[in-house]
Amino acid sequence: MAAAQATVEALDPNNASKGTLKIENTEKRDTLIASEKIYQQQWEQDRIFETDAPSTKEIPFGSISAEELRRKYPKFFGAMAYPYMNGTLHMGHAFTASKIEFSAGVARMQGKRTLFPQGYHCTGMPIKACADKLIREIEMFGQNFENCPTEEITNGEKDDEMPAPTQGTTKEDVTKFTAKKGKAAAKSVKMKYQFQIMLALGIPIEQIHNFADPQHWLEFFPPLCRRDMTAFGARIDWRRQMVTTDANPYYDSFVRWQMNRLYELGKIKFGKRYTVYSPKDGQACMDHDRQSGEGLGVQEYTALKLKVKEWPESAQRVLSGKLPANANVYFVPATLRPETMYGQTCCFVGPKVKYGIFKVTENEYFFVSSRAARNMAFQGIFSEWGVFPQVAELEGSEVVGTLVNAPLSVHQDVRILPMETVKPTKGTGVVTCVPSDSPDDYATILDLIKKSDYYGIKKEWAELEIIPIIETPSYGNLTAKFLVEKMKINSPKDTKQLAEAKDLAYKEGYYQGKMCFGDYKGKAVEEAKPLVRQQLIDANDAFNYAEPEGLVISRSADECVAGHLDQWFMNYGSQGDPAWQQQVLEHIDKDLQLYSAEAKNAFEQTIDWLGQWAATRSYGLGSRFPIDKQWLVESLSDSTIYHSYYTIAHLLHTDIFGVHKGPANVTPEQMTDEVWDYIFTRRDDIKSDIPLETLQTMRREFEYFYPIDVNISGKDLINNHLTFFLYIHLAIFPRSYWPKGVRVNGHLQLNGEKMSKSTGNFLTLNDAVAKFGSDATRVALADAGDGVEDANFEESVADTTILRLFELRKWCEEIVLEARLVSSSEEYVHARDNERVKNTDVIQRNGPKGFWDELFENELNGLVRETIQNLEAALYKSALKSGFYDFTSARDFYRSSCRAADIGMHQDFTRRYVELQALMLAPVAPHWAEYIWLEVLKKVRRITTYFSVPTLFPEPS
């Protein structure tokens, strides 16, 4: 147990937030929290957030159109991307949730039937991968990991104390945590095992073994999500909650229907394509399956074959006896610009880079980096899948001077030369040189000519004639030379200028250039490029090669490759279904509310580059792909239109797993594809053993609440989930049910710094509500920001809000419940000077209103109008300013003015202030508002039920 104990001591979950604010005097906070708990219990008992469509008894089915029904009974339906159930909610989740929560509060104030449902995402690799790790660790160390040696998880280093978090600091090893053990220095603990991560989540050591069963995750974390959201005061209809995966047979049926229909529509295809692939997992590794590298796709290249004609002596010594006599060895550079190959003058290698020679066939061998060979092994290039036999290893410097044949080049034979900026992590580590059009190549060639002795080469190797290949309007026919001279680039070490020059050269050449040499002379580069590529491939001088756009690590800690696989894929993008792509772009441009220009631009850019996407996988949790049941549906592909499932979930089942039937009294088996079609208005005729009245009730729920008014998520999901959400909605549903709005928010910082457990600057939603209470947490979240830029949750704001809310509540109680009424200025002065009152504000006038009263009234009306405008525009920070901070300032000015005039405040206007303040804060701080409304103002109807705020006061004068 030593290792587990060391982890517990170092990774006490409390340490994750040890760098956050500590609250010492908690009496005011505890008073507010006690009130919040009372109202949360009452709301749950009264089921006030359970919302249904108008029943078919109220409005007979088919008597009016769905659009007319929504006009007669206004509705609001919003949701957030459902959180993944491999942990508890943190403040990043809370920030996203707050946006839909505040929107739901506003909609209720507008008198709309408001639906805010919540589900639990469980599909994909993460849970299964973690469970499998625990199985292995239990086998290695025992059920409670008692046999794990301490030295396995410590590195022997000692840290006197955990460093204070600083903004902008990044930690290279994010799995390394440190903590102090009292006054003694503690050894740093390496997060090497899954059981340690579970300990860091606060799971007791004796319970961790239960998580070796993936099902246990589904049973453990969803109740904690509900607990935290309830304590947050969320207006959620919990009847509609569900887990994804086939653990819920109703949801499983829903996913299978969706896949069947997309296949029938031609939106799902089968064939060979490149995808990010995990050799360890034996399947495509999509965004939700990744430990790092989310959002990265596949980069395709043209791989050239430069046949070796003569090795230098240094290479001959290394290769002696390692290659058969008839071996053909090829240097294999990967290029994005095959149309420029006419101008090759040499080929570069990194002099300090390690390369291998790999056997492709009996007499064909490739000289590339081992990373590139590993990629090729999963693209059908080597004879056996996943195998890339290496026969020799050489350093780049050992092959400098090699004579090779350059396909298409005007210079038939060229030399291998050194280039110090070659990276083995990009392409094949071998780079062909075209100095006419590549600024990098031109700068390197000049450097090699100037310093040939330093580089150990013959000067003439680098002095081959540079011929024009592409004519451009801006840079002439020697683009690289023009840009290097214009930008005063002096050496290959001018990396910043070279990167800029490379970008300019590529764009100008591709979009504006014309070929001025070769078989396609006179053609636009854009047209010639694929023709030259195919010409090279047909001549067996090149082949297709691909690799991930960057480093991608799977959840199983495997470095991923680009695999060329037979697979099922979503036919997104211009290369897939261009008409579908255009339909989505038009919806974004004309009909979809996106709340910011930045979000719109991000969507348009994503849809421009997003291509075909793997629809299936073989490992993880989820639903079986109905067209080919050996596969599971990919975790982002089964999470696109679940919002429609929310509309009827409460009728299908009463628990998250679908074990107990709901009011509809139907079984999962009865939910056929035809039934789903009918419910979601894809057909009007239906043959089913489900009673027609039941089917109409379910269809009514969908027709009423759809389309979704707003789907809210972090901006990072634009690259996948949110774009898929649009694509699939437009494919599956009639136009009248397409999404109306998508709102994205930035990431949430905590106290001006990135949230991080390792620095102690981390806060779960549960911790925040326990520390500050629900309303103060919500106010601080509203204050954090509303744009797509990163927001900031300031604990000092939450802490100050506790005092603000407590003191304002106390003032409201006194001003309303202890009011001492006077009818004149003289009576006010007498009462103020002679009567014993705790707060002279309770001495209030009645009778006619005066100048200060009218001024206050006008100020309140203006602030109410401004606040309502901000709330309806979902600008909650601005609404908080006008509806809380400025509201308080207006009261303070009115109070001080009346005191100075010796007249006291007017009871009608103090009471009106209290009433309007409660209403303005209700969307953001509903518990506080409910208390004021019911306990102070003695209203009969809850503030959290439907109100129409504008009817409560006249238009501002």
C-alpha cells in the first residue's frame, strides 16, 4: 500500500485547489446556502422545471400546425454539449452550463415553456481504456494496488514546496504532481498508473477496483453530475436524462435508426481512405479517442522515389553486407508541390538526423525516417501490414554526396546535400530541393555554395542551374529568389522571414501561377498539380503518402499514424458531398444565430477544410453500427442529434438506463426505424403496435420543442461536434426543424490563470458551490465574460458577491418588513432623530411623489430596459452590471439624496426597487430572488415560474 499511500498524500484532491482562495468567516455564506438548499428542495418537490408540450387533449393532434402551436404557446429549448462521464464537473463545465442556465431563466421570465434537459456522454474509448488499464494494474499489484512499489511512482526528486502558479507558465510533464508532507520535503510523484488518477479524483483506494468494469463508470458519475447541477440551481428537467451507449436500449435504437437513415441518404460511405489510426488499438483514433492532438487530421503528400546511383564511401562502409547486390534503394522525399519537380537541383537530409533503410520488396528499399516508415506500414506500402523491416541505420551526414536520379527534373542526376533545418517529425525527413519556388531551398542553396568547405561538400553539387518552373504576376518566374532578396533573408536561420516567404510563395504560385516549363506548360498551377502528381505515380516514380498533421496520442498512450483503411465514413466536405456542405454553409449564413462574427468565421473555416470522417471503430463503448455489426459507431458520430431524443426521453423511460418503461409504455423493440421516422416527422403514415395516441403524444413533444433554439458548447468543439451537429440535423430533419442557434464560449481561466491541478489552481463545480454558495458562484460566472475569447472566473468576485447578496437581502428585509411610515419631512426628521431604529432607511414616506422619487423611478425604468435588452441578447456580464451593480448604485444615490433633503425615501419606490431587483437577478441568482419574492415581498407565485417582466412596470418615461 506504500505507493497508494504516497499518491494519496501527494495527490489529495484538496491539493488541486490549494492555490485558490480560502474563506475564513463563513456565517453570511452559510446563511445564503441554507436558503438555497431550501428552495432547491422545494423546486424538486414541486417539479417546477419539468416542462411538457401542450397535450393532445388541450390541442387535438393535427388541429393546428406545429408552427402555430409554438406561436400560441411560446417555447424555449436549449441544451449544452453533454459532459463525458469519466469524472466530475469542473468550473469549465459550469461556465458552459451557466450560459444555457441563464438563457433558460430569461425564457421563463418571458413566459415561455422552457426545456433544459441533461444527458451523460459515455460512448467512445476513454472509459473503456481506463477500465482496461485498471484490469492490468489489478493483475500486477492486487485489488487495492498494495503490491505497487513506491519507487514505481516516485523519481527520487525532492521539492521543498509546490511552486506558486504563474500566468503563462506551462508544465512540460503534466502528469507530475508535487505536494508537501507537513514541514518535510516530499518526493515528487509520477502519475504513472490509472489507479493514481482515480485517487486524484477522490475515489477511495478500496473502491477503485470497481472501475475496472466500464459499466461502473456509467453508474457512478452521472449521479454526481446531477448532484452538482442541482446544487448549482440548474433549471433542468431531470425526467429526460439518459446515458449514451447500448447500456440504454432506447438510446441505442435511436442511434441505429440515425445510422440507417444516413446510409440510405448516401451520407455514410464505405471505402479506403486515410485516417488517424492507432496501431495499438487497431482502429481509427478520432478526436474523443485522443489524449492529445485533438483537431488534427491527415496531411497527404506525393512521395517521390529518387533512385540511388552512387553511394559515398561513408555510406558504403555502413551498408556493406546489408543489401543484396540487385537492391534498388530510393531516397523518398514527401512533397506538397509535385508540379515543381521539374526544377529539382538536389535533395536534402538532416545531417544529425537518424535514418533507416527499410525493405519494401525483395529488391526495393526506402531511405526515410523510422517515423515515416511506421506510417507507411499502415498504408499498404510495405508487403505486410504494420511491419517495416529495417536493414540499416545511418546518420544524415553519412549519406551526403550520394548521387540519385530525380524524376522529371531537368537535372537527371542530383546529389544528397545537408540541410540543418530538416525535421524528422515532418514528412519523411528527406526533402527534395526546388530553389526556383521554395524560399527555404533557395536560401539553403546559397548558404551551401558560400560555405561548401564548412559543410564538407563539393561546391559544384549545389551550383546546378535554377530554371523557372512557374510564372506568377507578383514575383515573376523565380519566386523564391524574388522573395529572399526582397525580404532581405540572409541565411537559412532567418526562420521567421522564411516562414512568411514560404506562405506567400505557395499561395501566389497555387492560386495565380501558370506553368512555364514541362508537359503542362501554359496551364494554371491549380490545374496542373494533380496532373503532374498522377504522371509521377503512373510512371512508378512516386506514390501516395500520408501522416497525421501533428503528434496525436491515443487514450491508450499510443502514437498514432495515418492509416489507409477500408472503413465506413461520414461523407463530409467538398471532396465528399459538396451539395451537403453548401447546404450547411447557407444555413450558417442565412438562418443560424451564432452570437458573434468570430464564431461564424470559425464555422465557415471548419466546414471549408473538414473532410470525410470515420464513422465507426472497433474498440470502446457505444452502439453497434447496424449496416456492419462488427463495428461500433464512432463517438462523435453518435452524438449529433441527441437533442431530438431529449424531447421524448421522459416518455420512453424513467431511469437513465432505460430499465423501467416511461408513461408511453413502449419497449425498445417497438421503437423501429419507422416509428422514429414518424416521431421526427419524416413520415406521416405508420404501422406499429404502439397505440396511435401514444405515437402522436411523442410526435407532439418533438414538433413543439424542435427546432432547438440554442446549443451551447466550448469553442474547441466547432472543429468537430458542433459542425457535425449542423451537418446531421440538415440531413435528417425537415428544414423547419433545423437548429436556430449555436453559442460557443471560450475556455475558463481561474483567477487569471489556466486551471491546473498540478499548480493547485483548479476548482470543481461541487467545490465552488460549497465554497461560495450557488448564487455567488453563478454571479461570478456571469461576470466572467460572454464572448468567444477566454473568460476568467475570479474567486474574489464570488467572495465579494456573498457580502453583496447578504447585505442587500438584509436591507430588503428591513426596508419592507420593518417599514416605519411617515407623511411629511418634519415627521421623518423627528422619527430619525428621536426613535430608536437600527437602520434609518426603514423610515419611509408615503403620499405624493417628489423630484427625487421621479428621478429614481426614471433611473430604474431605464436600467430595467437596458437589463432586459442585455438578457435577451445573452450578454450576461452587461446584464449583471445594469441589473445588479448599477441598480444598487441607483438605490444608493436615491437614498443619499433623500437623506440630504431630510425627506426619507418613498415606500412605493423602495418596494418597487426591491421587486425589480429580485426580477432582474432571477435568471442569474434565482435562490436569492426567490427568497426576496416569497419571504420579503410575500408574493404568492414563485419568481421561478413564468412571468412576463415588461407587464410589471410601465415603459420608462
